[in-house]
Amino acid sequence: MNEKTKCRPHGGDVWGFSRKYGIPIERIIDFSAPVNPFGPPPKAVKAIKKFAVLTKFYPDQNPFDLKRSIVEYVKGINLDNVIIGNGSIELIYMFVELFARGREVIIPVPSFTEYERAALRADAKPVLVKMSEDFSLNVDVVKRAITNNTKTLIVCNPHSPSGKLFKREMIMNLIEFCHTKKIHILVDENYIDFINLYQDYTVTPYVHKYDNLFVVRSFSKFFGMPGLRLGYGIGASKLIQSLENFRLPWNASCLALVAAQAALEDTRFIEKTKKFVEREKRKLAGMLTKISALKVFPSETNFLLVKILDKRITARELKEKLAEKGIIIRNCEDFHGLDETYFRISVRKAKENLMLVQALKTILQ
């Protein structure tokens, strides 16, 4: 299979898991996808039911109401700074295709594997820059990787798959450097909604100053709606217009648009999620650290990266053993910079987290 078109494995494949193990989807406990354990906001579900009749119409090509809600939610931006995508993944592929075709794309790794695939599909050369063992981002190392043929840099903050949060000053350093070199930079902020006081870390306010900056977010993770496929990008008005001209028509469904708008307005859900995830993540990490065969990395998001210290079992084998109990984890051996000893788990509700820990103890001890 052509390397450019080969699909990459991802978390959240409950459909394939159900077929393989003969377990009904509703009985699967999915720790592999870093999605809000509450699922979609109640207001979003209500909006889908209320506006289901809209499916007889084509979607709004310029969803003004949703863009206005995004502007109010993000703050410091205008309507012409926002573009809607079929998930943030569509926007990532569009951005790389438009601004990096045939050139170099710098990608600190380990990171979301679709960054590399997006570069390959655009006939660009992915330049993989290895991060530190603790997943720190060395700005000087990234800068040294940039050549005259570099057109794009992609940075994920908070970082996936580690959950590490980088200071805004560090990201701004890279944005400024790329601006002087006429290089576009994409900052993936898909997990930033989980951060308390995330305004201190996001770089969205700077799209007015830096026309090379593009920030992507989605409604999949924090808002628990990966099945609706909706994301949004933020950039300078000229950059956004270039992407709008490149975008496929009707890329977001009617129901996705109304659900997303309702989700942003569900402030009770937003606050509840942040408090719950922080509390349960702390408890889950505490239980896992008591298992001597595991090393748990600090995380600021809704997932934990874990390394198996016991040489007698790999993450792939552990995944298979947990699958027998109806539990899915994310085997991370396909991430550049990681190996067969790493896996990732998302934070779920307390009872499910305890079930996972008990299962891990049974297998590992």
C-alpha cells in the first residue's frame, strides 16, 4: 500500500473492536479515545433532536451563528478569523496541502500521526524532530531543523500523546521565529479546553499580529462529539480566506452546526467537565502509580501516557488481554519516538477507572 494513503491506527475504534471480539458497542469500555466521559453536552443533544428537520436542507455555507458563538467563547478574535471544518483533521490536511505542498513540514515527535500523513499526501517531506524523554519541546532543536525548504511547522499544545502543556512564551518564540522566516505554523489546541485558565496558554489572541499562525480545535474531545465531525480553525483574516477558497462545499452537516453552537453555550457542562476530569485524573494516576510495573507520565489533559516497566509483556499484548474484558486502551507503539512499552488511557468515570486498574493489577501482578 502506498505510504501516502495508508491509514494510521487511532483510538476510539469501537466498531472494529466490536466486530473482532463480538462485544456489543454499548458494553465496550473505551479508554483508547480521549473523549469527554460524559459524552455530548445535554444542550447539544437537545438541539439535535429539535433541529433534526433541518436535514432536508443543505448546510449553511457560512454558519454565522456558530462562528459568532466561537468568537464569544474564544475571545479576542473576529468572525473573519474563524473557519469551520469537518473535524480539525480536515483543517490540518487543508492547511498542509495549501501551504506546504512539495516542501518540508517540521513535526516534533511523538505526536499525532496524521500530521505526517497530511504532509505525505501533499508530496511534502515530513521532518521529524525528536522531543526530550520527558516530552519537553526544545525550541533551539526545532529551529535548527528548519531549512530554506521548510514551509510549515506543526506543534500540538497540550501535547498528545503525553498530555504535557507548554508555556505560551515557548510557542510564541517559535511563532515569531517562523514569521521572520516566512514559515507557516499550525498550533493544534484540541485539548486546551480541559485546561483551567487556558487563556494563559492559548495563542489565539495573536492571529491578528502573525499572519503565519493557524490554530485548530475541535468538538470531539472536550465536548464529546467525535461522531459529528466538527472542528474550527483560527487565523488572520487573509489566511482564513485562502482556506475558505480551498475548502470543499458543505463540509459540515446541519446537525453538527447546531449541536456545536449549543455545546459552546452549555456553561454548566463546561464547568462540570473541567472539575470532574481533573479530580478523576488525579485519582486514576494515583492508583496506577501504585502498580510497580507501570510508569505514569504527568498530564494536564484528560488522558495519561503510561510506560510498561515489566519486560515480560508489551503494550500490544496488554491490549489483547484487556480486550478479553471488554476494555480498549491505545497501544502507542506506532508513534514515532515511542515503542512497544507505551500505552495511553483516557479518564473515564470513577467506576470504570477502577475496573481498569483492577484489570491491570490482575494482568501485571
